[in-house]
Amino acid sequence: MSLPLVAIVGRPNVGKSTLFNRIAGRPLAIVEDTPGTTRDRVYADASWLEQEFTIVDTGGLEVHPSSSLLQQVKQQVELALAEADVILFLVDAKEGLNPADAEIAERLRAQKKPVLLVVNKADSPRQQMAAPEFYRLGLGDPIPVSAYHGQGTGDLLDVLLPLLPEATKDEAPGMKVAIVGRPNVGKSLLLNRILGEERAVVSELPGTTRDALDTRFEFEGQPILLIDTAGIRKRARVEAGVEHYGVLRSLRAIARADVVLLLIEGHQGIPAQDLHIVSYVLESCKGLVILVNKWDLVEKPDPLAYQAMVRNRLVFMPYAPILFVSALLGWGIEQVLPLARRMYQDRLRQLPPDQVTKVVNEAIALRPPPLRGRRFFRLNSVAQTGVNPPTFLLEMSRAALPASYVRYLESSLREAFGFITPLKLVLKAKSPKKGARGPVPSGKQA
């Protein structure tokens, strides 16, 4: 599913990250008072009135950047604008109309995309009265909001929804596999090795691949869509808390995929930006295969020690398979698609209802959830409600459980049935019948 993309843009320190966090409903972007601060996480799936979309935070846009860092930030903002379906242009009610706002407005009009002019920091009636001066930007009616206090954000989203295109489904049949990783780790070379032809340009220069490349082919009679992506860019550290972005196309490729192949280099560890990608794979409930590439360049290779290092770094996804390969020499490449296919088939498994209930009951009996006051806990029913990813609905006497306990239940299901892919657990509160106690009988279906 490809969701509509909404980009938040504006000059530095107008409150873009605060609005991003408010719309996302959780604090994903770091909020600082320092102008020009960039963040790791710049994307999140959000919804309003049951309509889903992807919201993207961007760095402060300077039309005439004075440093290489600001030039790179500008390039990333322009990439977000190129990808966006709707643009939220944020200005500052406290500072009033700024000449830089006019320059940005001129750039946005050239995009020929829907633009909503959002006047942030309109915390008081006096500041809200300043909103009309922004009519001079020629971008329609200013929408006053206070992202910090949440005032007016609902009205903003009401105006936004009619502008969003419908989410599109990828109709390509069969398994969809995305190849992701930092620049120059060998993604395009891996693609060519898998296909046995020069489908993608291979270069020693980082960042050769600019767009996602979709390749459809058959593997042992099964259709596969292979997505090669632009590299996840290296972070540029300027001062504490100031970092660069990952490339949006790679993140959207992950959202489209069933299985993600993450390439890392054998002579290096797993840097923080790769961990962010893995966390996004986990949040999206996608399958993950770690490919340790350039293994032929490692002096005194020790697969067990390297695997232990990877497991130590990926403590939140310890079940992800690891393969040691060399895309240059072709080592281990024959294992990649069979493993990806096994994971895809894993994601399509439908389990017997009585066995699912038994496993969850046994897990709860072995380790009961923590009590909340005097309220007891009861599992009323459990059932698998979907596949790709395998999804389980648990109806209980209360829906609020610690995240650690939800992970425990997921781990119990994974270990019992041998899953190597993330599972999705949906909790729903349902009051038990009066006098009911104890676990659900193993033969009972939801």
C-alpha cells in the first residue's frame, strides 16, 4: 500500500517538528530551539478520521544556503517536495511575515501541488490576528494553529483530507523484495547478481541510484518484484543532536515490500542509521534478512563472532536471518531468494485456531501480566485475523498491557510456530461475563 505523502516545510525554527509530532501522535522528531537542527526520524504514518497518510518532517529550508551542510539540507527538502502529494508550508505568527517566507512561497508555487499555508505559534488571540498578513504570500487562506498546544490542528487536518489522493495498492503479483542499505554497500551489484544481468548501473561512486528501480521476474515459477533503492545517506554530524536524513524513497520502498534485504559491509559494524532502518522495518511488520556483504574483504573472518555482534546490536529483532555474501564474487547469492521466499511464505501462514489459543494461554499461565490495582486479567479469546503480516486479535479484560509483555506474547507465538518474521498483535478490551475466571479453553475459537 502506497499512502499519500504530506511534507512539512518552512524556514528554520518555525515549529515543523512540533507539528510533525502533533500530527503523528507521538514524539518522533527531536524538538530543539536551535534553528537548523535536523533529525533522524523524519517520517511517520498518521491518520485522521480513518484516512491514512504519511507525514514527513524536513529541515529548515534556506533558499540561499551558506554552507555545504545547509546545501545538503536544502537538497533533502527538495526531495521531500518532489515526493509529496500535499505540502504544509509553516510560518511563524510571533515573528510575522519574513522575507525568507516570500522566497520559499515562490518556490512552492512552482511545485504546482496543493499547498496549505499554516501559521504556527498562534497561541493567543493577538497572535491569531497576525495571520491575515500572510495573505501577501499568495497561497490562499492562512490556517492559524498552535502545534505546541494542539490548537487548530484538527481544523488543519480537516482541510488537508480532501486534498489527499487515494492510497494506491501495488497490484504486482507475488513476493515484493526491497534492497536497502547505505550508499556503496553493493545494492545494485546484488540486484544484477540475482538477475544475472546488468539491470542496474553499478558505480564506485556512492549514491549512483537516484530512484527506486522495480524489476519483475520469475524465480522457480513464482513472480517476484525486486526493488533496488537509493542509498540510505550517511549522517553528517555537525554538533550534538544535529544529524542528516535517510532517503525517503528507500523508506517508501520498505513500505511497499514484503521482505527487506538490508546490506551491511562485513568489514564494518552496524551504524546507527542502519538501526533506524531496522526499527522502521519492525514498525512496518516487514520481513528482514541481514546480508553481510563484501565478506571476501574481511581479514580473518569469524562468522560466529560477527553474528553475535549483529545480534547484540539488533536486540529488538533477534530472529532476523543473517547471510554472509559477496555480491562481487557471487558468494552466497544463491541463498538469498530461497530465504526471502521462505520468509514470504511464513508471512502467509494461517494457523489452527485451537493451537494459537493453547500457546497464548500457556504463555500467560507461565508468566501472568502485571496486575493493575485489584483488576484481574482474563483472556477472553484469541484468533489469527490476517496474514502478511500474521495478525492476531486478543480480546481481554483490559487492552492496556506493557509493551514488554506484548513482546513476550509475540515471542511466544513466534517460538511455538517457528516464525522468522514480525507478528502483529492487536489488543481489544472486552468485559468478561459475570463470574467468569481462568483461561480460555484450548478448543475455543474466537
